[in-house]
Amino acid sequence: MTDPVLITIWFAIICLEIGLYIILDGADLGLGVLSLLPGEEKDRALIMHTIGPVWDANETWIVIAAGTLFGAFPQAYGVILNALYIPVMLMIFGLILRAASFEFHAFAQKKEIWSFMFGFGSLLAVLGQGAALGGLLSGIAIENGQ
């Protein structure tokens, strides 16, 4: 295969992976942000119980997309993640907080704290993703490969 064909195939694969992440984890993030709204703790626990079997698997798509981007386009990986360091780290911290709060919620005596942290982590992840998308769409200035 020629280089333009391979580039197109890898680009399509990365777009598919990111699309799957947006669709699958978007629902989980939306439910997480909704858990911040006032309500009873049993409703928040029901939200967390509902997405329990699938939330971790849905986040795997963003890891696979990042690994594919690194393998197929290492220079683009370096430039994009360097330019969007703050939004990407905000998203990662949100996903970590969300995962930790999800696990601690199951065993905690005061579940309200971990329910709030789950919603806050979801909100951080959404804000980070939005800022990263905004940075990508506004363009990244590249000079001398950096």
C-alpha cells in the first residue's frame, strides 16, 4: 500500500476510536454530571449502579485512540498533546477522580462525599474535553515541528 492510503486508514481508525469513546463514555459522563444536581443519595447511588458494569470499558477507547495516535503519527501525538497539555491533564485528573470515587463509593460510610466527587470528576473530564476540542478546532501553531 502507498503512504497516502495507510495514512487515510490510520486516520479513519483513530476517528472511529474517538467516536466510540464520545458515544459510549459520553452517556456515562452525562449521568455523572447529572448526579451533581440536588436529589437524594439513593438516586445518585442508582446512577452509579446503573453505569457500573460498563463505565470502565467505555474509557478504554480514549486510551486505545491515544496509543494508536502515538503508533501511527508520533510527531502529531507529540505536538498535539504538548499544545493541549492543560486541557488533557484536566480531563485525566477528572477521569482519575471519577474512577477513585466510583470505587470508594461502594465501601464508604458517607456516600454523599464520593457521589459528589464522582459528579465533579465527570464535570472536570467534560470541561477538559471541551477545552481540548476547542484548542484543536482553533488551530495549533507549529514552528520547526513544535
